[in-house]
Amino acid sequence: MSQPTTFAKVENGIVTRVNVVTWEFLVANPERYGDSDLWVECYQDGSGRGYCSPGWSYDAVNDVFVEPQEDELDPRTSERDENG
């Protein structure tokens, strides 16, 4: 069995979940993870296609995750401090 790694669930081009799991476990548990074709490996050390968080987009053509610009952030989920 492979070592656990980080995978991002990408739905309609947007990262909706990030989990650390082995690929074999992810594929073997569709009731927990859904369609394995929606999961893309990401890398915490910034190598490869890089790392991501929920709300980021995935550019499949260039095989990279893209952080949202500040004006694209949903104010209900943004962690920035509005009080300065």
C-alpha cells in the first residue's frame, strides 16, 4: 500500500475538500469519497501542481491549483479579519 498523501476534491473546477489518504483507500471507499475521478493529488511542499485549500480553483489545462484573488473570496468563508 502506498503512503498517505494529500488529495483535493475538484468539482466544477473548484476545490471543495482536501484530505490526506492513500489512493487505494480513496478508491476503495466511494461511499466516503465519491467519484475517484474528482480527486487530484496536491503537494504540501509546493512541488508538482502545488498545494491548495477549499475554494481554490484547479486549472486542468496547466495542471496547477490557483489561489483565489481577494476580491473573489466569499465573505462567509474568508478568514481575513474585517476589523483590521
